[in-house]
Amino acid sequence: MAFARWHVEHTKPMTTEIAPNLPHSAEPGPEMAALAPFYRDWTWTGTIEANGMGPGSPEMSGAGSAMCRMVQDGLWYACDFEQEQRLADGTFVLRWQLHWVTGWDARAGEYRASSADNNGPNLSLFRGQLEGNRLVYESLTGELPRIRLTWILDDETHARWRNEYTLDGSSWILVEEYRMEAPA
């Protein structure tokens, strides 16, 4: 009996410490680094096709700029786009503005983007694929009409950007196309 009392008084209970499962912030992966050449500051000029802004709309010229930055510790790019559109005789038509957020959605296993613009106004969601020097986004929903936005890198400081739509899900109609240049 004396041993049992001594044992209880002089031994410590065994404890096992379990490290808590603490939440942590996501970290950017190589998918975000791959986007860097596409998301920088740009200026551009180009053409909005006749009927591109709706049936009966005239051909217009566009000149604009983009300012892009990484946000949330490099998980997303946030870009602000602005463009003036003019008729062939130089008459001002409108100033388009768009806020774009894009990055790698690890759960979906693909690039995702959202855009909010002042032409409507409109809020849209997109899924994207990087194919070599081409970055292509399409409307996330399967409903028609759908939009396709394509960035094509020509070299380190030059790119092209295209906006197209489809009414039938198979043939794409060009809305506008621009030559982009990164500021020196």
C-alpha cells in the first residue's frame, strides 16, 4: 500500500501534446508567376468592329491603359483598365472602365477572374487557361452568349488583346482587338 501511495504522489500523469490545427493563409504558387508577363501596366490602341458594341454600332477606335498590381500577398492580380472610344472623325463616344481581379483558384484547378465595368454596368466571372504565349478567359457560365478574352504576348513589351463573343457556342465574333505596349 505504501508503494501505491508513493507512486501516486511521485509520478506525473502521462500527457501527449497535440499541436493545434491552426488555419494559415494561402501562398502563391508557380501559376501566379506564370501570369506576370500578362499583368503589367499597358497602353494600347486598336479598333472596335462595326456592330461590336451592338447591332448598328459603327466602327470605332479605342485608346487606353491598364494599371495592374499584385494583391493579398501575391495571390491575385488586380487591374484597372480605362479606354476612350471615338468615331472615325474623332468624335468622343464613351470612356470605358473595368476592374479585373484574376489568379489561380486552387480548388477549381484553373485560373479564375472577375470583372466589373461601367458598360452596362456588368459584373462577370471567367475561367482561364494559359497556353504558351496565350492567356484565354471565357465566361464561367455555360449560358449564351459567352465572351472570350485573349491576351497574346508578342515579346517582352508587346502584346495583343482580343474580345470576342459567341451566340451559338461554336463560332466566335470579333468585337475588338488592340496592340498593347508596356511603358518604358
